[in-house]
Amino acid sequence: MKPIYVSDHVLYFVHDGTELFHLGEVDYIKEYDRLRERAAIWQDMLGTRLYLENYPSIMDGAWDAPAFYERLSRDIGVGVLFDASNAICAQHNSGAPVEMWKNIIESTQHFHVAGYGTAYIEPRVKVDSHDREMADDTLDFLRRMRSAFDKPGATITYERDFELDYDSISRDLQNLHDIFDSEEEKRHESLADCAG
């Protein structure tokens, strides 16, 4: 089997032996060496390039994350599965502007989007919930940065884990199609119109 890409997350699942209800963000600066070593081992075991997904930061890690992923990519060759919705959550939660991810967006080919919502126990915190339509600010971000996202070989994965409503999902997919409608598709449509 030859997958398009293999992705994983950089985060904590357990703290002091206790499984976390909400996955925990790492300290991108203090833990860099340990994380680089573990990512290199994992990538080597897989035998293919590993793409690591950015986290929907709820604290100050949002300010360090873009430089962490750029450095990790330079040091060991991992890629980034850039989650646009997670970057929007991080912007809401910490104030770190999504534009900090511009270099990552321009250098990666693989993207991810989903809906986000508020945390169960803290309504001011935005979390990657995968349970609703993509937010207007996520769609606006994709439109503003379209030229950086849309490139030869680029993929975008839409994820919806809960509230699987056909009409809602169809609206999201249509929004993505409208944003990333290619010139080549438009040329094919005009040829089809002429042939019809």
C-alpha cells in the first residue's frame, strides 16, 4: 500500500499516568530536542515522510508553533498537515494571527479543515470539534490565502466526525469547491457547453 501521506499529531495523550480528556499541547521550545528525536524515529519506522498536524492551541504555544514546525521540517524533513481550522482556533484562543503560518502553508501540499466550537467547560475557548459546518472565519482565511493553498499536487481533507447531516456536509463541500474552483475546470466546462 502506498498512501498519499501519513500524518500524526504532536501532543500529550497522558499526564502523570492519567489519560487526558482534552489532548494536551507540548512546549514547543523546551521539548524541541525530545520531540525531534521521537518524530525522526517514527518517520524512519514508517519509511515515508511523516506529516505532523498543527494543534488548535489554547494557550501561548500558538505563538511558538509555526517556528517549531518550520525548524522540525528543516532538521529532519517532516512535513506539515496544515489544519486551517486549528490555526483559526489558536488565533481565537491566544491572539496568534493565522498569517504566522504563511511559510508553512506555502511549503506544504497537504491541508485539513473542519468545523470548530466552544469547549464544554470554558465557553471562551475554541476547540477543534468536527461536529458542525466550517466557520465563516475559516472560509475567509481559505479565500484570503487561496493562492498559497492551491498548488499542483495539493490535497485538502474535510473532516466531520459528529452531527453527520447530509445537507450540512454538502454545504461545506460546496464552499470548498467554490473557493478552490480551478481555471482548468472552468475551461473544461466551457468546452462542454460548446459541445452540448
